[in-house]
Amino acid sequence: MPGQRLARGTGRHLRDLGFAVLEEFVPARGLRVDVIALGPKGEIWIVECKSGRADFTSDRKWTGYLDWCDRFFWAVDADFPEGLLPPETGLILADAWDAEIVRMGPEARLASARRTALMRGFARQAAWRLQALRDPGVAALLPSQPG
Amino acid sequence: MPGQRLARGTGRHLRDLGFAVLEEFVPARGLRVDVIALGPKGEIWIVECKSGRADFTSDRKWTGYLDWCDRFFWAVDADFPEGLLPPETGLILADAWDAEIVRMGPEARLASARRTALMRGFARQAAWRLQALRDPGVAALLPSQPG
């Protein structure tokens, strides 16, 4: 199942758990995560969605994501060869409509300054995307999105 | 001009200044602001949009907003009787398409814990609304938005 559909189901489940989610988020230059989730107490989780074996084995960046979240998860569908995934990471079983957490990612708490910076970036990205959807004219006015 | 149109023009201008904006935000129980804006350094501004004299004189809550932002502004159109507005507040002249800051609201910096809580609430609200627009199915799944 393509990653975007896994992201949708994952987002629904995380919302159900009280998290707000944002897809395709850039925590730092050169990194782009499939799903970032912000919990009621400011918890930050990152979820990478993998459509199959090749998608996972070609990913050379995922260890870089660990420094930008409190917990890290993979989201895969029921056909994915789970044995490939490192046991010390979280695991979410997803389809396009829902998901469940099979294994909680171990917690490695972010430093306070980084958490604040991530939350600020999350807030600004989410609001800009929402504004672009609600007021399509805004996209035409500006050559590119502010940094 | 109705408040929503003033909010749109204000949002465009604030975006141009590097702020991300969110309409109809609840900073605390019983308060609902027309526009909240989050700047690149975490600055939080609140803008109340007033369509005319009656809209302003019937507002008994605005002084309560001052405690939830670094700067406070009114947004009004060119026909609004500006003299009604307290001089120690910011003033934005807006239409539906754009706006300009006529008088900067004086700065009263938020305490750090409140700024963090506002930023978290802003981030979560914006992401939930974005998710509901991108995945309408999510709204049907859940009876109400998480708090």
C-alpha cells in the first residue's frame, strides 16, 4: 500500500489518541518525515511509512529522524515483512482507514529548546497549509512560502 | 465589511510579514479571538476584526485578550471611525484582499510557559483543521474534536 494511504490511516488513529498530525514535515535541512504528531502534553512522535521491502531498504536517512522526536515508529501494512524492522523502534500496523500501535517506540525525550523549535515549525507549517487551502488567493500573491 | 473578510486580508498581510495565522482561536475558556498570528521567533499577536461601530462597542471581552499575546491589534476597514479605538492598541487597516499595519500594538511579552502552551494549542488546532479538510472521513469517524 502506498505510503500516503498508510499516513492517512495512521493520522486517523493518532488523532483518536489525542495527537494532532502533519504530513511531510521538515524538522531540519535535508530531512523530511512522513508524519509528525504532537500530543496533548507536547509529546512529539515521528512516523515513517513504508510501502514494502524496497522502500525500507533504500532508506538511508531514518536514523537521523531519531534526534527529532520523543518516539519513533514505522507504519506498514499487514503484508510487510516486519522482521526487517529494527526491534528498538516503534511499529504501527496501518491501512488507509485506520491503524494500531503494535509496538510502542522507546522514549528518548527531546531537549526543551529543540521541542519548542519543532512545535513552532509544526504550528507555522500547519497554519500556512491551512491558509493556502482556505484562501487559494494567498498562494498566487506570494512567490514562495516563508521559511 | 464583515469581520471574516477583514480577517482574510489581515491574514494575507501577516503572512507576507512572515507570520502564520489561524482564525477563530480559543486561547482560554470563554475567549475566542478572530486572528492569532505566530511569528518566526515565536511572537504571538492577536487581531480582532471589527466591522463597524456597533461591533466594537458591543465587545466587552477584548481587554481579556491582552493577556494572551505579545501585541494586540484591531483590524478595521477604511470607513471605520478610528477615533473609537483605544490609542494604546495596534491598528490594522484591512480589506478582503490585503491590509497594512497603521499603528503597531505595544509589546507586553508573554511569560514563557504561557507562550509554549499557546504555541502548542495553535499547532494542534491548525493541524486538526488541516486534517479535517484533507481527509473529510476523519470528521465522520469521531464525534467531536479532541480538546
